[in-house]
Amino acid sequence: MPTPKKGPRIGRDPAHQRLIMANMASSLFEAGYLVTTVAKAKALRPYAEHLITKAKTGGVHQRRQVIATIHDQAQNPLAAAVNAYVMQDEARHVAFGRLTLRDYYPQLTQKERDEREEFLLEACYLMRDRFDAVEVWKTLGLDPARCAEHMYDSGFMEMFRSSLFTRIVPIVKDIGLWGPVITKGYEDMGIIGYAQSDVQALQDADDTIAKDFDARRNYVQSVVDRARTLETA
């Protein structure tokens, strides 16, 4: 994250300053305003603006850097804004891919389609099983099979599968990779029901959420501009 190049340091050292900047930015996005000193306000503005710009217009690596900087993704409103911009950008890429692959897959032979379905199904199993933690259970002297059974039935895993496959399954169906290999695999995984999700509606919702954050940010900026006008009047 950028640190101010001019002016007094905020905090004991650069690491402390970055922490203060992140906390102030979070408070600013949550409340829409921030009561602080002039020095801190001047330091915060470029930090927060760069953070948002990086999330909206940067590449995949830059977006991951922003997300890695914001640890509290569940409660932190700034993280919610960053995630919304990332989801909006990813939705555009997915939409382009859907349109392209719809025309491509019908031209393949059945053998080629089966190969791609098998590859996709294996990838879905790997994504689903990423939290198996077999080595952890063995190290603790626990039965990996029983631990896995308990984990798969937990609320956390249900939420994880929902957030992951709500988008993947309907897109796979939409692009035409919906033969017996993939449908049987999805039935065995217990995710075939997600095929009924409206993927276009989900992507439209991602775009709307990001636009709502834009509107809020613009409103906050308009309040700041009006305040400055009154100060100079």
C-alpha cells in the first residue's frame, strides 16, 4: 500500500503508519466521514483513493494484493467495497467467456467434449476438497474419514459450496458442457441443484453492488466538496 511521501509520519514507524491508514480508511468507508486531524486527513486521502483505484482498474495480481491487505473481509466495509469491484470485473470476464464458448463447444466431437467434462469435473472435486486437511487429522491422531464426513456436513462447508458452485454449475450448463459425465459427477457431489441458478442475474447483481459503492463514494466526495466550499466562503 502507498505511504505518504511528504509531511510528518503518522505513527511510530512505517508499519504502524500503514496500520493506522488501513484503520482510518475502514472507518471512513463505514461511516462516510471521519473526524481526525488535518495531518491525518491529508495522509489518508491518497491512501484510500489509491486502494480503490487499484482494486477497480488493476490486474489480478494487484487485486489480490489489495485483498491480502484487508484481512477482515466479513466485517470490514472497505473489504466489502474492494470485493464488490473485483466481482464486478470478474463478472465481465466471465460474460465474455460464456459468449465465446457457447459457439465453440457445439463444434467439438463427443470424444473432445467428454475429455473436457472429465477435466472440469476433476477440477471441481479439487476445489471442493481443498479443505480436506487429511495431513492435519493424521498428525492429531484423528480418523481422516470421520473428520471429513463431519466437515462436509458442517454449516461452513455448505456455505462454501454454495458460494463456489452457485456460479460454476449454471455457467457450465450455459456453455453446453452438460453431458452425462458432468451431470453424473455433479449429482454425486450434491451440487446439481445449482444448475437452476440464474447466472445472468447473479452477474447483474455483482455489477449493481459495485455501482452502489460508487454512488456512495461519490456522495461522500460531494459532501466533502461542499464542506470545503463553505470553509472558503
